[in-house]
Amino acid sequence: MAVLIYTENRDGKFTKASFESVSFGVRIAKEMNLPAVVLSLGTVDNKALQVLGKYGPDTILTLEDERFDTLDNKAYTAAISAVAADIAAKVVLFSHSNTGKAVAPRVAARMKAAYAPALTGLPVSYNPLIVRKKVMSGKAFADIGLSGEASVLTLSPNAFEVVEKPADIPVEKVNIPVDDNWFTTRVTGVQKQTGKVILTDADIVVSGGRGMKGPENWGPIEELAGLLGAATACSRPVSDEDWRPHEEHTGQTGKIIAPNLYIACGISGAIQHLAGVSSSKYIVAINTDPDAPIFEAADYGIVGDAMKVLPALVEEVKKVIQ
Amino acid sequence: MKILVTLGNVPDTTTKARFADGDTHLDMTGVQWIINPWDELALTRAMELKEDAANPVDHVTVVTVGTQEAEPTIRKALAIGADDAIRVNAEAKDAWFTAQQIAAAVKDQDFDLILTGIESSDYNGAAVGGMVAELLDLTSISAVSGVELNGNEITLHRDIDGGSETVQADLPLVAIVQKGIAKEPRIPAMRGIMMARKKPLQVVDPVEADALTSYNHFELPQPKPPCKMIDPEHVEELVSLLQNEAKVI
Ligand SMILES: Cc1cc2nc3c(=O)[nH]c(=O)nc-3n(C[C@H](O)[C@H](O)[C@H](O)COP(=O)(O)OP(=O)(O)OC[C@H]3O[C@@H](n4cnc5c(N)ncnc54)[C@H](O)[C@@H]3O)c2cc1C
Ligand SMILES: Nc1ncnc2c1ncn2[C@@H]1O[C@H](COP(=O)(O)O)[C@@H](O)[C@H]1O
């Protein structure tokens, strides 16, 4: 028996969310007295794989096959379930990322395992297994009891602190036969977001709402984001109006993010917007209306015109960043 | 070509979190029920695909696992334009239970395209679509923000972490959809509402199926300390707080 942790790489490098999953999975494995086994799919060089050892697993498995370099839900499910069966996994853990959301429920269904997504922290209890997640788009927490032989879990990004210590864990190749019939999708085009910080990975996010008045006023938001190494985001009406690309839309119907710092400029703080950002550790609000609901969610607030406050903020940040 | 849209019945997105029975249940008294927002977009896109004469889509069905209380939501979907509806007469106990019911209800009906939403706005499970695909042994594509048909060829756009991809696959398949799939959800017109009353709504009995998870305790998040207000003329104070108090920059 074991805890199996699926790790994701992006162009051969493991994601921050994967490091969080490994740290989290290792901790659960310890509590359950089981070995922690990490699995990587696709072509990744040995150096990148060895980095995973720092987060404390007992074993690192790699299924090197370039057919796994793009996501195919069915093929991933087949491979991960085969490995899970092989090591008699009691728990299979994913990040609650696009890939995790796509594959984890299929793996659960194939294993007839109990499924709990988007955990916000360590289990409340191990025997019976009870875990905690947010429901109602962040408005409440719920405890979920899992029954059944095995469990499949996904971990919310930024919910668990990584624990690093140097270690030298050998990397083992997995030998399961990969069937061509597993692959039923063809990726015919890729549009990679380049240069900019990726929104779901970002530690800091600078976001604009309808109060920014128009796309021509985004200069200071981008400048501030550049200075802070931050990603840019926006409210739904802003992406609906094509002021900003739809990948930036955060909220209940957009991206759900949990950065350390979220700076909301000209955003009223509607409940559906907060649903996507309320897990941020700190929220700064800049808004002309002192009664805007965003101030109830914010830690620091400035009542003022974003067109004036933002350029001043850029200048002050420049001073301390130098 | 036949399209199936799975339809979740959820509380209005502005519903406050309240609990009942010693915090073991969400309190749904007085709640306004709506079509789960992503399912509404999925249905809108299904109608657009059907209305485009270039496409061979001739039928759009919706399916809901729920009690009779879900019927107003189902009627709304029929008013938006779905041709018929299936209701599996059972409380949706958990995602696994729900997926088994949907799979059993549609497995012999040869749907070419099944659209499910990425998550339900109440329990945020993000589970049913993938499970249905697995149970029906179909291809699934997730985080889909665009669906295009060209005859019987389908092209999908999906978000990946850090970008997006164009994906092709053979039908039948399950597309798990999110924002972008349709611009605005369609609002039922008067004519649609009248016609919906006469459209077939088939009620089927649930199959034997187990649930593997149970929600047993609810809690509100810790209240936040009040917001610290900073004078707009002294932005440097904000920078200092972010550096020294919050330690985030
Ligand atoms: C089912 C559903 C799902 C939804 N999902 C989402 C979602 O995922 N994400 C989302 O964001 N919204 C979502 N919405 C929309 C949401 O309800 C709000 O309408 C939206 O968030 C408002 O965007 P906003 O704050 O940018 O604009 P507004 O509400 O128009 O607010 C603009 C704010 O800017 C302030 N302002 C004006 N001028 C200035 C200035 N010069 N300087 C500083 N401040 C200024 C104003 O005081 C105001 O508070 C959803 C709605 C529904 C019904
Ligand atoms: N009771 C239900 N009946 C029909 N479809 C559902 C039901 N619950 C969830 N779904 C579908 O599954 C998607 C994901 O829901 P969930 O896994 O509950 O987050 C929703 O967007 C719906 O399309």
C-alpha cells in the first residue's frame, strides 16, 4: 500500500503546485504509515525529476513516453490507474489544476475510489478519512467524509506550504505497457502564454475592474505588475468588453486564484468576483467609493481615484524595490 | 447529431452561506434556484450549434439528477431551447452517485456530444463530467472554452495551465466546459416559455448506486479583521505595510 502523488511538469519543469502536492502527500503518507510514491508522465530530464526528492518522497517513478507530453485525459487515467493498482495506492493525490481537474475524477471513477477535490489543508481525521474544502465558491468550508477502499484527492494551489530538505532519491522507470488505443485526442495548436507571469502561479496579482474606465488606462497596472513580478487580472465585465483577454478574468465563473497579495483597482467586490480571489492571503483595494463591498474583503484600503493612486504607488514601489 | 447537456440545479450565486441541523447541511430555505452558470453557457452553445444550418445537429437533450423541486430549472432549459429533458428522480447524493445515474440514463441513447459544466457553483465538485466520461468509456476534454463543428468534425479549445490548446478528437465525446464557450447565457423568450410547457420531460427511476462521500460539517470562514485604511496622499504607508507587516513584497 502507498500514497501516490501525481506531479505535473510544464515543458519539462515541475510546477510549484506539484511541489506543494508532494509535500502534502508526504505528510499524509507519514500520518498513514505508508510510503509516498511520486509519479511523473512524459519526457522530463533526470535533473528535474531529482528536484522532487527535496520534498521527501520515498520513491520517484517516471513513465517516460513522449505521447504523454500533451494531456490526454483517457491515456493519463489509464497510466495513473495502472500505477495505482500496481502499488495498491490507498490515496492518489493531484493538484487542483486544469490537469488535476481533468484527470482525477476519471481516475476515481476507474478505481471506484471516493473523490474529494480542492482540499484547503491537511485532513481533519485520517481514520475515518475526513477532509476539508471550500464550498459555495469560497463562502463556507465543508468537511467531507470518504468511504471506500481508496481515495482520490486534489489539493488547492497555495494551500500547503512546501517543505524542502536536500535528499538523494533514486529515480525509477515505470514498466507498464502503454497502449496506442489509450490516446484519443490530437493537439493541433498550442497558444502558450509567454513572458508574462502565469496568473494561477503568481504570488502577486494586480487586477483592474470597470472603475479603470477603459483599456487605455492599464499602463500603471502593467507597470506595477512588472515591478512586483506579478500577474495581471481583471473582473468579468472588463474581459466581456474585451478590454483585457479572457484568461485574466477572475471570479466564480473565471479563474480561482490564491496569491499572497491581490491588488484590486476599480473593482467593486461583487460576491461572484470575491469567489475567485477571497483565498488570497492579503487583499489591497483601491476604489473611489468608501462603501464598495471590496473593502469588507480587503486588508488594506485606499479610498481614491485609481488613476492617481496607481502612478503614485508605482513610484513608491520603485523606491523600495531598487 | 444529438447533443446532451447535463444540467445542475443550484442556488443563485448571491446566496448567503447558512447552515441547518447543527451545521450538517446547507440551509436552502428561501433559496432562488438557477441553472448552474456553466451549464447555462453549455446549453447556449448547444443551441447555437443546432441553429447554425451548416451543422448536422438535430436534437438537444438536457438531463438532471434531482427531485421534483428541480423541475422549474429544467423547464427553464426547455424554454431556452432544449428539445426534451430527462430527470432522474433522486437526490444527487454525491458526484459518484450522480455520474452513475447520468451514465445509466443515457448509455443507450447514442449522444454524439455530451456537454457538462466544469463545476457546480454550490459544492464546487468539478467531478461529474470526468466521471460520466469514464463510466461511458468516452474521450473527455476538460477546461473547454470553445467548441466548433464542421460537419461531423469537432474542434475544441481548452485552457491548459499557462496557455491554451486546440484539440481534435472523434465523436462521441464529453466536453467539460467553462467560460468562453458562449458569450452570454441565453434568456428564455416568451415563445420559448410557452413551448417549454409542451416539451417532453421524461422522469426515470434511479439505478442502484452507491455514494462514497458525505458532507458532514459546515463552517464559515474566520471573519477578517477590519480593513486598514490608508490616506491616498500617503501611498508610501501602504508600501511600508506590505513590506513590513504583511511581508508580501
Ligand atoms: C452568475 C454570475 C457570475 C459572475 N461571475 C463573475 C466573475 O467570475 N468575476 C467577476 O468579476 N464578476 C462576475 N460576475 C459579475 C459581478 O456580479 C459584477 O457585476 C462584476 O464583478 C463587477 O465588476 P467591476 O467590479 O469591475 O465593476 P463595477 O461593479 O462597475 O465596479 C466598478 C468599481 O470601480 C469603482 N471606481 C469607479 N471609478 C473609479 C476610479 N477612478 N478609481 C477607483 N475606483 C473607481 C466604483 O466605485 C466601483 O466600485 C458574475 C455575475 C453573475 C450573475
Ligand atoms: N444533479 C446533477 N444533475 C445533472 N448534472 C449535474 C448534476 N450535478 C452536477 N452536474 C453536472 O456536472 C457538472 C460538474 O458538477 P460538479 O462535479 O458537481 O461540480 C455540472 O456543471 C453539471 O453539468
